[in-house]
Amino acid sequence: MTFRYAPEPEPTAPRERKTSNGVGLAALIVGVVSLVGSVIPLLNYASGFLALVGIVLGIIGLILKDRPKGMALGGLIASVVALILSIVLAIVYTAGIVTAITGAVRESEARSSAEASDELRVTYQVEGTGGTVTAGVIWTTSVGGSPRSEQASDQPLPFSREVVIPDTSNFDLAAFSISAVAGVDATAGSDPDITCRILVGDHIVTERRAEGDGATVTCSATAEDLRDIAE
């Protein structure tokens, strides 16, 4: 009996190791871009999401067989650092922006308050007692030589009008006056009288009082009078 030996199998060629890793290269590029963007204000908000993409690509590049791992590892590290920086710097930049906006708003409010404090508020008042229940009132505000008069007929008392004018340091030829004629109701009471006032804030600049049926009263003040009170 003759035995035949099977031929030995030819040796298998070793698996060729690929010299490139496209996913690793993409991870490295994304990681570098996200790392640069993470330090730029406002742009770092988006770079955090880009860093997540780089992390995923880096992990995929590392688990691919027979591929170089260097670029994938570099991309993964760069993306992780970029993610951390984007989160930290986003908090820092946001706090800085909020602080800057808050400071600007407060400065604007302070400026508005300062401008408002420079304004002088003059109040005209008329009051009546006894049978004086209404009055015909006319008040005149003159600043810089430009008078402006207003009037109200049969005005119920008490009467009050506020006029806002510039800072007294900005004018010298200012004058203020109010006149009122009492409207008396004989059935409302006795001893009728009427009083006028000019005030700056809560301070009375001038006050006059008149008595009797149809009494007329006039109050007037100059810029100097108001400046003395305002100061």
C-alpha cells in the first residue's frame, strides 16, 4: 500500500499594516480647531460641541485595527482639553459680560439720576378755606426771558401744578408767578380766604393770603429766590 502525503499549505502572507488613519487625522484636525476656538469669546460656546465630535472621532481612531494611533490619540487629547477650556472659559466670559452690562446699566442710571437731580421742580399751589371752594388761576413761568402762561377757570381747590425747569445755574432771568381769584360759595361756610404758594421741592419760596368775597392773591418769585432755596 502506498501512502501519499498532502502538500504542505503555503505560508500565509502577513497582514499588511496600513500607514494612514483617516479618522485619526479628522480627530486631530477637529481637536486643534476646537482647542483654538475654546479660548475665543463667544466662539467657545460652539467649540465645546466641536470638541465632543473630536472626542468621538479620536476614540474611533484608536479602536480601528492595524491603523496608526498617534493622530487619533493627539486629536482625543486636544478635544478633551478643548472641551474643558470651553466650559471653564464660557463661565468666565459670561460672568465678565454680565458684569460689564450691569456696570453699564448702573452707570447709565447714575447719569440719569444726576441729570434728574439737576432739574428744578417748581410747584404752584392755591388753597381756600371758609366759603372759598373754587378759583380762577393763572400761572406764568419765565425762563431766559421766554414767559409761558397757563390758566384754569373755576378750578376746584386745592389746586397744584408742578413745572420742571433746568438747573438754576443755567439761567438768571427767570421769574415765576401765580394769581388766583376766589370763587366763593356763600352756603359753604364763612370767613372765606384764599392762599397761594410757590414751592421748590418741599420748600416754600413765597406764600400770600387774601380774605373776602372775590379776593385776589398773587405770589411771585425770581431765579435768585429759587437759587437760595435750591442751594
